[in-house]
Amino acid sequence: MKLWKKSPKSSRSMDKAKKSGAKPLIERVTPQAAIPGGEISILGKGLVSNGNSRPTVRFGEQPGSVLLSSVNRLIVRVPEGVVSGDLIVDTGNGATTPVSVAVGILLTDSLHPVANPAVDAVGNVFSTFSGSRGQKVPVSVFKINTQHVVKPFLNDLMNPTGLAFDLEGMLYISSRMEGTIYRVTPDAKLSTYAEGMGVATGLAFDSAGNLYVGDRTGTIFKISPDRQIFVFATLEPSVSAYHLAFGPDGNLYVTGPTTSSFDNVYRISPDGAVSRFYRGLGRPQGTAFDGAGNLYVAASLSGHRGIVRLTPDGVAELFVSGYNIVGLAFTPRRSMIVASNNSLIELFVGIEGKPLLQSSKK
């Protein structure tokens, strides 16, 4: 079945372009970042030279798969193993000027994250091999240093799920199987921080050092620095996990996919009042803020899967295209670490993540 139909107008445009020798032109690419397997849309002029053949779209020297083609629009799938984001459309009669697209670098494909990775102050990345519920795996948490070397960090921790650093550089890990929160020193010494957290998933700290834990059965717990535990808020249960992030406004933002394809991003005030910040995402999961106050959510928007960017006033756009994305985190080198259900990919997007909150403790 043909994916496009040549109209008299498009035929005249193509004939005119061929006679004039005009090069094809890329005017816009959306989104401008993708992981392998993601789909991007290319808008422009003269992108097809005739009605009988598709153009070649290359990322560096590597061709992508053209899924739809017309004289003014292409949809292309990013190939596996891509190393260059220099995008070129070649019609056979001419090629476009290269356009830069962020396509990412594979860090590892031997993990099983179910939420955001965590990044420490110097840029080391931590992620999990979570496993199925009740599964015990040899290595539970891996560390990827700034030279992209992957090493085991923790062993024998059951179903590690959420990760978060406090202001002192301690790593906190939730176990959805045990309902326990663990604290880990930089040299990988493990201790129990809190128990009885239900199906413990997402973690986040506020500026006062309180730790918030998402029990996906419907509760957000608040644990004070002296380890007193409070019920902070209640939400609709999630089919997989709650994902938590504090915004620059001091509110807690929470996602938790349900059976709906039109899910909410919740905003919870410091006194625990729950409101809806945005509605309309499919299976929203991991979240992170940038320095400008935009919220990024691993989710689908209008049927397009990837990472959605929400402005502070709730305007949504697809920022990264890709499938099976469960979480993300920003690094000090202005890149984004994207976690799929088996891999970590670094995208150089030139965006600074939200700075660590300054502690209010004196």
C-alpha cells in the first residue's frame, strides 16, 4: 500500500524542482532528539524527487528506515547503533544540508531499570537490575562512571526500584518487594533506613531533608530526618509505580500509570494538598526537572511515545522519541540519561538539570 499519494500540485512542485536543480530542503525536525527505534518527522521542500522512489535518510553514514514519504514530509525511524546525529535527506537528485539531531550514545544494554537512574554530584550514573517481583539477581545496582565504564555497585538487594541522592551524597534505594528503604554510602555500605513502606517505588528529597516515598497502592509517605514517618498524601493506585520529583516551586510532582490511556501528572503542595497539574499522558513514568522549571516525563503524548516536556504553565510537547522508556536524569555535563527497560542511553541535549535543593537545615 502506498503511504502517500501524488497530487497534481506536488507533481508540479517536484517537476519544477527537478528542472531548476533546486536542492531538497529540511525546514524542521520534530522532535530533535531520539533514541534508536524512535521516530522523527522531517518537514521541508523537495524531499521526494519523483513519485516512484523514496529518499534515503542518513544519520551520518547510517541509513534510517523511511516509514512515510511525501514531497514536504518524511517520517523516519532512527537505526540501531547510530553514532552520528548529522541528518541528511538524499533524493537521488540532490541532498540536504546536514541538520543536527540528538541521537544518543548507548552506555549499557544489560540492565533492568523500572524508574529513573540517579546521578551523583560529579556525574556518575547509578541504575538497577530490578528483576521480576521476588527475583533475586547477582547484581542489583550498577555504577557507570564519567568514562562510561560500567561496574557492579550493590549485590543481593531484592527488586531495587527508586533511587535518590540526599544532599550529603548518600544514595537511597527502595525495594518494592520488601517495602524497605536502604541508605548506601559512596563506598557501597548498605543499611536499612525505613521499613513498612508498602510497595515502595519512587523517592524524592525536599530542601529540609525529608524523604518522600511512593507506595504504589495509593500513599505518599514522608520520612523526616529523624525517621518519623507520616502519611503525606493519598492518590489513585498505580499499576506499576509512583515516580516523584520536586519542582523549583517546592511542590512535589507525581506520576503513576493506571489502566487509563489519559493519565495525570499530580502536583502536591508542601501541606499535602493534591491537585492535577496536567492530564493527557499515556503511561507516565519517570520524571525530572530542568533548571528552567520544565518537567520531563517518560510517557506518550497523542500516541507518540518518548519523553514529554511540560512547561511550567502546562504546555506539552514530545521532546525525545523512543519506545520502552521508563525514566531519565540530567547530568552535570548538560546531557540527559535515558533509561529504557533494558538500557541506558546518554543524549547530549545541552540542558542543565534542576540544581540540588539547598538544605534549609542550619
